[in-house]
Amino acid sequence: MKRCTFLLVLFSLICSVSELSATVTTRHYDFEEGAAGGAATELIDITDALLHENADDFFGWGSHIWIEVSGIEARPLPAGNLDDVVEDVALVAPSLSAIEGQGLYVDVSDGSAFDSPAIGSQLAIQFDGDARFDDFDAGGGSRGVYVNPRAFENGDDVEGNVSESYNLLTQAWVYPQENNGEKQTVWQSGREQGSVNITEDGFWQFEDLGSVGDLNCSQAEEPEKPYSCEEGEEEFPVAFNEWTHLGIYRGGNGAEIYLNGERVAGNINPSPPNHFGSFAGHITLGGRDDGTNGFIGLIDDFKVQGEVSIGVHDMDFNLIPSVPGDYNENGALDAGDLDFMSQAIIGGENTADANGDGVTDAADRLFWVDQLQGSYVGDSNFDGEFSSTDLVQVFTEGKYETGEDAGYAQGDWDGNLKFDSGDIVAAFTAGGYELGPRAATAVVPEPATTTLLMLAGLSLLGLRRRR
């Protein structure tokens, strides 16, 4: 029974993912489980996927599965039947529990005093220097393991069918509030997988990197240089009372540091390599694992990630569109952004929260059209109004009632990525047909719903006859 359950999970993962990132998010603490002003004593990991499938063939298996286990789990895995062992040791949504003090849930929604840059964020955790969380009770750190999918399906032995992953990426949005003249630790992932710190004199410092040493100055232009800072090199000053995105990546040979989406220090392939001897025994938030260096400030969208394939690291800072609503990141608001939103809604991904209510849903599409595009549902040619010209355009595309995939410019006005009668109803019900540009609608009465549907029917008949 256990094996059948796992196979069903694996099958669903394989079938549901068409494009896989280089980075797999094993933990995501978005802090949305609380209420503003409330005490935080347990932080919830919202990533509940157990198995992460990837097509890359590192080991001659054809593909591989990536799992997260405790940082102190037997290496690479305990002996035994592979699917039984994976079920026993793979971590699913380990929480972070308050070890000292308690955090405070703070409103960081759009327009609030702290207004987090994290997409869709409503809440963050505020630390007062005495609060500290870790995963001792729920997980005991983090380590990645590659698994042979065929051996897993067949219930073969562990031996020869697993391999350790030496990669760990931790990243978060951080809002330091006070330089108290003492060292602060924002988070720590074991003694060799990296920690993010603020020095006594107010600079970012990245420690707990084993043989890599400390990284607190810019060496990105000359990665072959030793890791210690030299005279004249640029240090990284902390911007207090501002949001900064920080990321620390630790691989098998070296480490890299990211500030606001850009690599600023470190070298992942130095010569000689900087090997490490231990994985992340604990994930600690708000201070060091020994109870020192308490952090004063806010943390939002903390993630623990591994690498399932060779490629660039996915830094959340780079997810923020330079133009609000530009989700396909082409520098403009266009139909591709609405298609991105539709895909996010269908896939259950909270990556296009246009109205800032914390979720990505149909209301975001309407907000995007009304407030960002400044037009009406149905304006597929983006001329600022919904008219017969738009109807001609979408029917000319030839997607109506064919079952083929269709985007907003091809008539998908209700967001299901098809063009059918539901889209006609959605557009005419929105009330913008032949009202001209939105700025002029205040003095124009809306037609009754019956009239709108009649117009829709007439338009359909006329356009179908033209075809």
C-alpha cells in the first residue's frame, strides 16, 4: 500500500510538470498562516511535495528524483528497500518552532508601512533580538538525495540507486531595523552550509561556509582570488529600514552570495576546491543555533532550495516585474501577461497577485484589465476599448469552439486558455462593449444584461457567417 501511494505521487509529478527549473524549492515559509499583530510560535512550510522529478540524466538512470532528508540522516541513505526507505526518511513540510521568545506577524501588504516586495505577501515575521526558530523537532536540517526513478518504481535496494546532492540555496527578503552595535544572524543553515549576518559596524557577512571561509566583500569580478577581503575591496553595507533580498548558495566545491538578485561574491568552482564535511544539521531563523546573535528586523518568504539540475539559481528578487503587471518580463503590459496569469491560476501558483490580496485568482485578471491596462475585458487588440474590432480579431484567429489552446489575444477572456461561449459571456457581462475608452464611461449608462447577450449572439452569428 505504501509503495502504491508513492507511485501515484510520482506519476502525478511526472505528468503535471512540463518545464522544470534548475532549482527545487523544498521549503517555503511565507508566514501567511498567522494574523497581523499575532504571536508566531510555529512557522509553516507550505511546500508539501515529497518527490521532485527531473529529466536530467546525471547517473545513467534516464532521469532522476530529488528528495530532501534530514541533514543528519545516514549517508547517502540507510540500507534497505528503496521505496520503503524513501517513505521513511524523505521530509515533507517540516515546520520551524520557536526555541526562544516568539516572533510577531506584521502586515506587509501593498500600501502598508512595511510593504514587502515579495509577490503577493501579506505577512512577515518581526524579530526583536530574542526570538529564534529552528527545525530540530520537525526535520533536523536539510540534505538532498538523488534517487533512481526506475529502481524506486521496482522496489529495488538502496545500494547503487541513490547519490548525494551537495547543493543548498537559502534565500529571503530581509528588513533590518536596528544596528545595535552587536553582531546579528538573520538565518543559519548548519555550520558549513551558510549563514547571513550583520556585523557590529553594519555590513553584511556570510559565514558558516566551512573551508570557503567568510564572504563579506565583492569578488565577483575576480572569482579566482582568495576569499578573504583585501584592502580597497568593496564591502556590503546594510540598508537599515529597507528591504534587501539575500541569497547564499553552497555547492560541493565553493559558495556564492547574491544581493538583490545579483552574484556579488564567491566562486562555485575554485581551485583548489573548498570541500565541506557536514550538511545543514539545523535550519535556524532569527539568530545562531547556539542562541547568540539575535536579529532585529523582519524576514519574509524564507526558502530552502536544492538543485535538481545544472543551471542558474532562481533568485526571487528577479521575479519582481520592473513594470507592475509585466509578468512575462518583456517590458510592456500585453496579452502575454494575462496568459501568464491564467496559467498561474490553473496551476495553483501564487505568482501573479496583481491586486495584492495574497492570492492569484480571477479577481487579479479583472484588476489587471481594469486598473493596469485601463480598459475592458474583451479588448484583445489593446487599443483601450472593447469593440467589434476585437471580435473580428479573435474570430479571425479560428480558435472558437475548437478545443485548441487560446490566449487572451485569441479570445480567452475568462482565463481557461480556450475560446468558447464562456468567453463571450464574460466579456459582455463585464459591460464594456462599444463604450469607448474607459475614461469616458462615467457618463455612458451600461446596457442591460439581456441586451449585452443579444449583442454577443448577433456578433457571433455575423462573424461565423463571414467565415
